[in-house]
Amino acid sequence: MLLVRSLPLDDPGTPPLSGPVALLWWLAGRQWGILLAAVGLGILQFAAQAFTPFVVGRAVDDGLESGFGPDLWRACGTLLALGAVIITTSAIGHRYDVNNWLRAAFTSSQLVGRTVARSGHTITKELPTGEVVSAVANDALRIGEVFALAAHFLGSLVAYGIVAVLMLRVSVPLGLVVVLGLPTVAAILGLLVKPLSRRQSAQREASGRLTTLGSDTVSGLRILRGIGGEEVFTGRYRAQSQETRRRGVEVARTQSVLDALQVLLPGAFVVTLIWLGAHMALAGTITPGQLVSTYGFAAFLSWPVQNATQMLQAATRAHIGATKVVKVLQVVPATGATPGTATAPPPHVALVDEVSGLHLEPGRVVALVSADPDESARIATRLGRFDDEAEKDTPVRLGGVLLSDLDKDLVRERIVVAEATPHLFSGLLEEELDVRGSATEDDLLRAIAMADAQDVLDSVPDGLAGELPEKGRSLSGGQRQRVALARALLIDPEILVLVEPTSAVDAHTEARIAARLADVRRGRTTLVVTASPLVLDHVDEVAFVQDGVVRARANHDELLTHGADDLEVALAYRAVVGRHMDEEPVEDLADDERLHEELMAEQQSGGQS
């Protein structure tokens, strides 16, 4: 019994990226066991079918010569054995063929998925979205197809050799017709494969552009509607759709000619062979049984011709698909393109951004505040090392070691950055929260409570076992943000960086989250990018950034009232957080003037003392 290997594979391997042929050979080597089994079964199947007409012819001659004697019964027994071999090898071989197809297709899909996951934003810089989607949806299946047909193709070649030898034994002229005529038929059919390949490649390019245009339009649909551009993009999609259809018709036209010739040419070959055999039988050159064998051989050989043509087409499509897959796999990831060489620093060490001067001491909950939210978000993002090339001029060190010199997996394990825009995928809620697959139900419920996301649990049918749609569309913006926060807290990394984790929730919810967040992360290094006083009141320290540099560090009250003894910092900090304080609007110039006078008086008294 064939044991089907579990898919997807735990490790798809590291393929060569020198070209499509190298990738196809590598895939064959990865599954050589099931591939050889399929080829062996295919050879047995076609060899048994090739011998069947010969045995039938012998049975006819034995019956005509000796009647129902031992020779006839032996021939019948041989036919029964050949039939059993054909049935058995066909049934088991089909399973191996499908296994080869799925194995190669899944491996190709996994390689693409792994590259996309590791590449970061560089994948969208170098390739359109449609090319990546088509590499999984179409190209991977085309690659698998060539491995599914390999057994039948090689079995057909063996069968052709067997038939040629047997026909030469029956009659040299008939044998020569088989030896020379069949390759001629295959060569004529092969002439159509090149234009078909060219048109298939053009159709593949058009389809990739259509997928890209469709995905871009859907992802930006709300914006397009807002600016009145929906009709423009709909028109572009319609035009590209018609271009894809036209390319598809060109492929179908060539394919239809090829399919017709696959019937016509082998049919003409059969007619020619039978005509010659019939004349030889009338002349007494061959026996009636040999004439029957000749017809059986001629009818059977049309199948190997079709298999050869299908294999040629499949190989062409696989070459095109492998070219596209290799193009995706050649994308250099934004981080970790070269293995880290530095020794990992010990746990619970400082994380320092050298350009801004941000210094995260172990075990402290720190807030990062800036008048420009993008500025503070950039600082926080580079703490997670997402782009080695872009961040080479803004070094970040963990325990004195550059992040770019460390193994990327180690950085991801110790430092987690939760961005402002949460990314949710379709699937069970519990799987969405437990990304590492190690949490218990109590852990999940505790994380949900810490993120004040009980309403999410109540709104999803079946709770933790409920299904979330793509991007969590069934949830509100605040609910999605709290699911992402619960996910980050559940990971419980050594260093957690949260970018605007409460920007989409109301004030009451934000107050509860702020208190719980500070409590649960107390004693563990945490950075929260926010300007909300409700959060700033609970952190250990606030780092205030101006022009990309940390200008002051103190707790919220000290910065708000004294600015760490810097008048300009105090005014600037108050202006930032004041936008989040309804009771103290930033436009209230009287408060600013009073603060200015208080600080001047304190500085003067300090100088006099």
C-alpha cells in the first residue's frame, strides 16, 4: 500500500537559482524515490500493453493451426497475466503519478511562500503582486504536471522500442515503417509545440498583469471610490481582461490544431500500416495472426505518440512556470540575506538606537513621543531590523552588538515589533492569536483580557474556535487592533515594541488597556510609541523626540510641567500631548504662557541658589 507523504513538507529545501532546468532537476532529486517508483510502474504497464498484441496474434495462429489445444490455452493464460499486470500497475502507478504532481507543486508553492515571507517589502519592489500570486496558483501546478506525466512518457519510449523489435521480427518492412514512421509523426507534432509555447508564455504574462491589476484595484477600492477613480481602474481591468482573453484564444487555436493532428497523423499511420500488412497477409508473407498483431501494434502506438506530445507540451509549460518561480526565488530578502556572524548577547541587555539616542534599559516600560508620528514610528520600526540596506546608516545595537550582525531568527525571537496597522489572516481566532502554536486556552483568554478584547471573543461565532475572514473584515478597526495587541502580548518576547497600540479605541477602553499593559509588561523591556496621556501616565519613562533625536527623558508629569528643566522641551512636549487632552487643548496659549513663566522663575531661583 502506498503511504502518501504529509504535505506541505516541514522543510522544502534550498533550490538552485541558476535557471528553470536546474530547479526542475533539483525537484526531481528531492522526490527521486516516488519518481523512480512511478517510472518503474509506468514501464511495466506499457511493456505489458506492448506485448499484448503480439500474444493475441500468436493465439490466433495457434488456434487456427491446432484448435483449442495447449498452445491456445497458454496464450490465453499469458493474456490474463498481462491484463493483471496492466491493471495493477495502472492503479498503483496513478497514485504515484498524483503523488509526484502534488509533491512538486507543493514544494514549489512552499518555496515561493517562504521567499515572500522572508523577503519583506522587497518582494513588492521587484515583482508585481500578480506575478507572485500566479507563481503559486498556476506555475507551481504546471511544474508538478511534468512529473505526473514522466512515468507515462518513459514507459511509452520503452513500449515503442519493444514494438519496433517485435515488428521487425514479424516483418522487416513493417518494422521499418514503425521505426521510421512513428518518430516522423512525433516530429511533425513537435513543430507546433514551439509556437504554442510562445503563445502560452504571452498568455501567462497577460494573466499575471491581470492578476496584479485586480489585486491592486481591490486593495485600494475604498480610496478609488473616494476620489472617483473606480471607473478608470475598472476600464483598465476590462481592457487587460480582453487582452488576456485574446491571448487565451490564440493558445486555444494552436492547441486545437495540435489536438486534431494528434488524432489525424497517428490515424494515418495506423491506416498505412494495416494497408501494408493486409497486402502482405494476402500475399502470404505474414500469417493472419501476425496481421492481427500488426493492427494491435498500430492502434496501441497512437497512445505513446499522444503521451510524447503531451510530455513535450507539459515540459514547455513547466519550463515557463519554473522560470517565473525562479524569478520569485531570486528576490533578495530585506534582512538576513547573509547569515549573522556575531555571538548572541546575553538576555536582558540594553537595546540602543545610535542615531536617535534612544536607550532601552532592560526591564523598563518606556514611551516614545514625537510631534511627528512618522518619525517615532521609523525609530521603533528599525529596532526590529526590517531592512538591512536602508538601515545600515541607522545602526541599532543589542547588548553592544549590531542587529545586522546577528542571526535574523534570533532577532525575531528576542525583539517583536507590533506595527500600527494590524495584519490579520483568515483562519481560527485561536490560531490568529497563537502564532507560535504553544499557548494553552488559559493563556489565550489571559491575553484577550489584557488587551480588553472580550467583545471580540463574544462577537466571533464559536469563540476561540471561530473563523475570522481575510484581514479580519468582520471586526471593527478597534477590535482588529486589540486582537493584534493580544497576539503581541501572548508572544511575550524579551523586548516588545508597540506602535500606536490604542489609536483606534475609545478613551475608556484605552485607559483600561494602558493600566493592564503597564502591569503585564512591568519588569520586561517595552517601548510604546504613543502620545496619549492615558498611556503615558502608566509607563516608567517617556522619551521625547525632536528632529529624530531624543531631547529629554523623564516621566510624563515631569516632562509636562518641567520638561526636564528645559523650557523649549516642555512647551514642545505639552503641544504634542495636548492634542490628546480635551481638557488642555494645545491652542490654549494662556496655559503655555503660565508654564513659561513658572519655568523661568524656577530656573532663576535655581541659579541664585
